[in-house]
Amino acid sequence: MGSIAFDLQRAPATFSREGRRNGGREAYRAAQSDQRAGDCARRPEACKLSFNEPLCAFIARKLRRKWSPQQIAGRLMPRHPDEEQERVSHETICRSLYVQARGVLKKELQQCLCSPRAIRRSRHATQKGLKLRRIKDAIPISERPPEIEDRAVPGHWAGDLIVGANSSYIATLVERQSRFVMLAKGANKDTQSVITALVKQASKLPKGLYRSLTWDRGSEMTDHVTITMATKIDVYFCDPPSPWQRRSHENTNRLLRQCFPRGLDMTTFSQARLSAVARQLNEPPRKTMQHQTPAERFDQCVAAIH
């Protein structure tokens, strides 16, 4: 075993375990061992989706509406609390998409996922850092009050820009408690254009539902004092590179890239079109909110202040 391991540059223990599993040195047969390994690798039972066409059709419809596998699985639980065969986990849906040997969900449905890549990537993949930008009189995120941090009070928003081709930009706003999304069309990335778009969107909100704004350290917010003067709210800034400080917004921007892929010229999109896209994001349920939708949770916030 030792000489074989040396020739193949593998650990000797690997060959010792293989030999013990299949009869030892005297009784070991390569063909029989290979057959046994194949039998052990088979699934002990068929996938639930392989014999439930209505469930497959339901999942396919929701995927085409840009629901994530987690949102679909979360919605199935309250719909079928006592019918186990009518529920599947999000992992089952993902594997049915990426492991085509199962022949359950069509491969083209991968393009409906928020990350339509050919293979699955770890959520712990690293991100490129950002250079520290100095913004005058910036209030750091560490000074945000506790009620903003724990999402206890509605009306606290996080914002960012989505960049497209030909210097096109869309401002995105996410309400922290409800995860409600608003999109604002900006003429340019300069601070005046962005701030004008944000102030215009703020004027559409009910009184009491615009209390603060958290942004990254982009140059478009150098004149953040204008927002504070126009809307009477404080603007807080993240510590770059710290995307984890704006987890909800980073996830929202990832979902928005389904509708606005990189390299797309977004100057052709009207504000009405952006509002329609925002409604599309606000309709699916969220696991973090007990499978309520952002629109439902935001409507509750509006009702509570009236």
C-alpha cells in the first residue's frame, strides 16, 4: 500500500481504508470495489420533485417571477403545513437546478436566480476592498442610535447607487425594518443630481417614515448636508470596506442586478419602469420576516403612524 501511495502521491491511509472496506489485501478486487462505491453513492430515495409535477410547475412559476429558492420553500410551509410531500427545502430546489442528472427542473430556470451562474459559489467569497473616501462632517455608522441598529423603529433607510453603461445611475433605497425598496432615477452621479433624486423620493413618503439614511462613502454624498437641511434627517456613513454593515442593501442590489445587469444603459428607463421593478422586489415573501412580503410589512408601518 505504501509504495502505491508514493507512486500516486496520495496518503497511505487512503489506500489502507479502501482495502479494509473491500475485503483486505487478499480479497480486494478493483471491479467489485468500484461497483460498491457507485452503489453507495446513489440516493436512497427519489427526489420529491421527480414525482410531483404540480409542485414542479409551482416552483417554476415562482422562479420566473424572480422568487428565490428560499422564498419559495418558505411559502410552501404555511400552504401545506400537514402535507410533507408538498413541501421541499430550498436546497432541494437548488440541487434540482444545478444537478441536471436528476432531470426535474429545466436548466434554463437557472437564469431566473439572482445569480445566474453556471456553478454555485460559496457565500463566503471575498469581496474587493474600497479606498477610504473622506467626506466632510460625516457621521460614522457607529454613532447610529440603537433603535436603528435593531430595526425596532420604521423609517430608517439605507441607500446606494447602481452603476450602468454610459454614466447611467439608479439610486436604491431600502427601509431597514420592512426591507421595502424604492428606486430613484438620477440624471448623473454628481452630488446635486443624486441628492435631488433622493429628496424627491423622500417627499413621496408618509410623514414619520423618513427618519434617517445610511450610505457608503461614495463621492455622490459629499453634499449630504443638503439632504439633512431639506428633509430634517441625519445621514450616516459606513466604514469602507465594510459591506456587512449594510447587509440588507447589499442583498437588494444583488437582486436588482437581475433586472439591471452590468453594462446596461439605464438612461432609457423611466421612473415608472423603476417603480414597477421596485414593486416586483416588494412582492415576494422574506424568510427573515416570517415569510411576510416587504409591501405587507411597509403597509403595516404606514397604518401604525396614522
